[in-house]
Amino acid sequence: MAEIGFFDIETASADLLYLGGHPGRFVRLCGGASDRKESVGVTADPAGLLDFLNRAKVIVGHNVFRFDLPALAFHCGADYDALAAKTVDTAVLARQADPPSAKGMKAGYYSLDEVARRYGVAGKTDDLRVLALGYSPFVHPVTGEKLTEAERVRQGYALIPVDDPRYAEYLRGDLAATRNVYRMLAPALNDYSLREMRVVAIQGRMTLNGWRVDEALLKERVDAEETRRQQALDVLAGTYGIPLTRLVTRGRGAAKVTV
């Protein structure tokens, strides 16, 4: 049994975690490595990774409470609570070691690659965006509309062949970066940081649970609000003569008109 199991996954676009709408499986490639010789390497079979994680005494990943663990639970049947209870998230450690300032941090400041760079250890090996663009269409397959680069990347994440060696190499780079970052941050592990792990784990569970919505009642409330809004506008226009359209001035001098 591995004492510490490092892991990472590659998926369809992260913003589709709970929304769907992606071709094929959401969790597309999995990687695991241990502090010993035991390793699942890189596999397209999530079951192999889950077996590895279940047997490890401690599991380590970056930003896994917010993404990887919910993804494995939601799409692959992982026991979120059991895994979260023994997880060390290096993103949580990084925020404790270098807390956000009052003005906040730039986007991506706590990403795995940025944290690795600040600690002077090896980070990711390639740019997954570039790989995604290489497999993404230039136009929407149904509407024929030209896609922006951002939309092409979003679609491309789900289209990279799982047997593309560059895909597996990227995941191995993530695993190496995670291991390196953990080694730099592990001395900061204490009772307080472990408590914070539990707090963030609960937040991840809340997101994973979501909440139920009475759709019929919600529509009824929205329709009622729109009716009240329209009634208020009618009073403003009919009783007080307030125009309900935006006035626009055109022309100059004698030809100047307001409509």
C-alpha cells in the first residue's frame, strides 16, 4: 500500500463538470504516482486510479477539493467523503503559505504551474490549450458559426485522443509538479492546515450536493415578478408620463432631433 498517493486527472472543459454537453466521458485520463515504487501511471480507466487512491494512506493533489475529487465522485462513483478525509490539497497549503492580499491576486496565482514557479521546482511540461486547439474544429458542427479561440479550446479538451502521447506526457508533468510542490509545502502541514483541509472538503461536498429547485414554483415566481414589473412601468408611463424608451439625440443645429 502506498503511504502517499499523488494524483491528477484530465477532463473535458472544467466548466462542464456539472453541466454536461461534452462528447464522451468527462474524466478522460487519470494519473497516479506514489512515494514508493507502486504507481498506476497514466490510464484512461478511472477504476484503476480509484483503486490506487482507496488503498493509499494519504492522497495529494492540487485544487482537488474543488475539482478532481468532485469530478471523480460525480462521474466515476468515487466516495468523496472517504477520499477527502485523507486528502492533502497543495492549493490549500499554498494559500496558507502565501495568503491573498487585501487587493486579491491575479488570476491563476495559485495554479499548480504558478506555485511551482514561485518555489523554483519543475512545473507542467506543455500547454494543454495548444493541444486542445489542434483537435478542435474552427466552426460549430451544427450551426456552422465560426468559433472563437476560447470556444475552440473549450470544445477541444474533450476531443484530444486519450492515446495521444503528448496528452499522457502533460499529465505526467502535472504529477511531477504536484509531487515537487508538495515536498516544498509539506513542512507547513500542521493541525491548523489539516483543519483547513476539512473546511475546504466540506465546501466541496456542498458544491457536489448542490440543491434542489422546484422548477414549476420558480417559474411561477419569475412570471409574477415580471407581471409586477410591467404594472409598475404602466403606472410610470400612464400616470406620470415618464417615457419608457431611451432618448437619443441625432443631428446638429436646426436639424437636431430627439427621439
